[in-house]
Amino acid sequence: MIWTKRLVETGEGPARLIYNRARRTSATLVLGHGAGGGPDAWDLEVLAAALPAYDISVIRVEQPWRLAGKRVAPNPDALDRAWTGALNALRTRTPLVVGGRSAGARVACRTAHRLGALGCVALAFPLHPPGRPEKSRVDELLGAGVPTLVVQGERDAFGRPEELPENLDVAIIPGADHEFRIARSAPISQEEGLTIIAESVAEWIARTVGP
């Protein structure tokens, strides 16, 4: 695995690309972070570390607002512009899959089709604010326009797996919350939960993108 970083300009300021390259790349997964964290979120780090062994290169995008040291994410349009600018600066000719966790998953879904992605991976998609199921964001999820995998914790307060539309591919992480923290009472360990995330995404990308 080859690991590098570089800065790219976007319409919203510079973004950072963090590359975890496979030695032989069959697909590239580009991941965005959430509004409350960065590219070092453990589900993003696990995918970046594990997927190159499956011939999938991973690029994590650190949004300009976070790179600039700001604590609050900008509006969705600004997030989408920055994300699109960062992806337009990519130097890859392999099949593209976009994704992200939480707010980053929303950005990926909103932009997947126009970026020419073959698939979208939504980690901990925030289907609605906690306790507010009437404020649904299901239209964003269904509007990706490409095959979509949702990786969701069994006890995610932003939307449990059973609340998701039936026509999506869903990987359920037993006992996990929105941050993919595994409850002590769960039938799996924290390490096993993160392994399920990595293996589910790797298998889905291989099946979606093809050889």
C-alpha cells in the first residue's frame, strides 16, 4: 500500500487528499468525512487501511472548512462545491466509487451521478435528526442515481436500518451507534464490527464495479 497526501484547490478553498493506493487498482473509492469529525474517523481509516488489499485504492477528502480550522461545516451547497472541486482534481482513470460518513455520505449521494461514479457508499447515513423521523432525508439517499450501499449501525439514532428504503443494499453493524461504537451487550466486538464494515464495502464494490 502506498500512502501520500496532497492539497488541491476548490471553489471553497484548498482541500486535502489522503491517498491509500493499492499496488494494482481495480477501483478507486473516494470518501468524505462528517460534520463533526475529519478523515481520521475510524470507519474511514479502517477502509483506507483494508481496501488496498482488495485492489481498491482509497482517497479521503478533507473539506476546506476543516482544513482551515473551522469548527462548523458550511451549508450543503458549499460542501458539494468543495467536494466536486476536489474530485475534479483527481488523477485516476479507474472506475470511481464515491462515499462518506454521515454528512459526507449526504454529499456523496447528492453528487454521485454528475461526477460519473459507478456506485455510492453511505456510511452511517443521517436519515433524519435524532428523534425527528418526520425530517427525512430519504430523497437524498434515493437520488444518488447510482447503485448505493448503506452501512448502518443497528442502533443509529439518525436512522435505524429498518427505517431505510427496501430497494437499497444495506450492511447492518450489530449493536453499533452512529459512530459505529459497538455496545458491550452486542454479539460482536468492536474489532469485529469494523471488520464487517471493511469486508462489506470491499465485497460490494467488487460486485458493483466488476473485474
